[in-house]
Amino acid sequence: MPLVPVKDLLLKAEAGGYAVGAFNCNNMEIVQAIVDAAEAENSPVIMQASQGAIKYAGLDYIMALAKTAADKASVPVAMHLDHGTSFAQVMQCIRYGFSSVMIDGSKLPLEENIDITKRVIDVARAVGVSVEAELGKIGGTEDDITVDEREALFTDPEEARIFAEATDVDALAVAIGTAHGQYKGEPKLDFARLKKIKSLVKVPIVLHGSSGVPDEAIQEAIRLGVRKINIDTNIREAFVRGVREIIAQSPNEIDPRKILGPAKKAMTELIQEKIRLFGSSGKA
């Protein structure tokens, strides 16, 4: 089926009280693993491309893979731009066929973040593309997006209300204690802040940097209103684990298919586990 906007998936998740997984893709094996897992779980799914993925694979390759996967899939699949850095880049991704985009103005003052988000929404809505924005700074590293731990600022609930009302954005990423990349310790999420934000903001909430967050914390975040959960690092870990196991077992193996096939299987299994955790199994 054609790629669908993330907004459509999140509105159903809001009504059903579950979250939809958003999984970062960089190559064919990851794209296949994401859709294979969604098919196996009869779940809607969001594929997303970060700055690093776009630089590595190129927009044309990424979109060709995503469109092929969605066309063959029997479950709803969205293709989302993760952490769009500029108006021009977001427009380029829309032209290439992304069904959803994120404009990350979180480093800007509130009014400037509102302004660039509204500019993106004006164009995206006209062509049926949904828009995610971010308020607050999420620590760690997301490819080229780095926020020093000392600068990582949690989302202010009142600013979230002002932002959501001013922009009418389709989804809002908030900073409540998660981080991009691998955690040094166990993350502690600010559930009181999330609950306050959700009481003031009526749009679906997005949780970035969710790899490594304990299952119980993920479930509590969903209970409090998170509807889109981003996973990248865990997929990379599964990929590398699968490759290392084969190389260790067969150090003379030279067939990429025999090396990448098990890695794809490991990623598929990991993504299925996340889909079940998020509650979207059977919701396609």
C-alpha cells in the first residue's frame, strides 16, 4: 500500500492507548527487517531516516527502498524524516515522497521554533504530509545532531502548550530524560513532567532516544500519553551482534548474504519485541 502520514497512525494510537514504533533505517536489510517485523506482528510501523542515513545512502536510494517496502506491505507504513535541520531540507524530503517530516527547531528560541514549524506545516499540509516538531533538548548524539549533557534541557510544560496551540503541529517530541545513543546508566524519566505536558497539550507526544529505556518506563510513558517511540541504537546493536556471531563462527566467510542475513534476522526479532512492548501488535 502507499506510504501513509504518521498523523494517521498516531491518531489511531491515541484512540487505542498504544504507541507506534519509529525505527531508523540506513540500508536495505534494515528496511526489510522493519517491515518484516511489522508484518509478523500485524502492526502499523514508521520507518525514518536521519541526517546520517541520508548522507550515507542518499535520498533517492532511501526512498526507493521505503516505497518498495510499503508497496509490498499489507500493513500501514510511514516514511518519516528524523530531525530535519532546515526548511530547505524538509522541502526536499517532501518532494522525494516522505509521508511525514520532522523540523527540529529545538535549539532556537521559542518564537523562532514556532515560526519555522508553521512555515513547514503550511507547505506539508497542502500535500498531505504530517509534521513533527521538538521542544526542549534531548541529550546525546543523533548522527550530526549533538547536544552536550550540560545543555540538555527538559521541555517546559507551559511552553509546550503555547507551542502546540500556536502551530497545531501533528506530533510533538519532548525532552523528559531520554538521550540519543547508548546510555551510561539507567535513564530516569520525568513522568510528572510528561503527565503535566499531556494535560496541557492535545497532540500526540513523541519519545526520542528510547533505546535502553527499561520496559516498565516505556509502558508508563505510553500510559501517560506517548504515541510515537523512536528506536535506533538497539537496531544497530542487533545488526552488529548478528554480524559478529557469524564472523566468529565462520571467519573465512566471504558471502555478504550469509553475513547480513543473520544480522537482518536479529534486527527483525528485536523490532518485533519493541512492537509488542509498544502495544501496536494486531493494530494494523
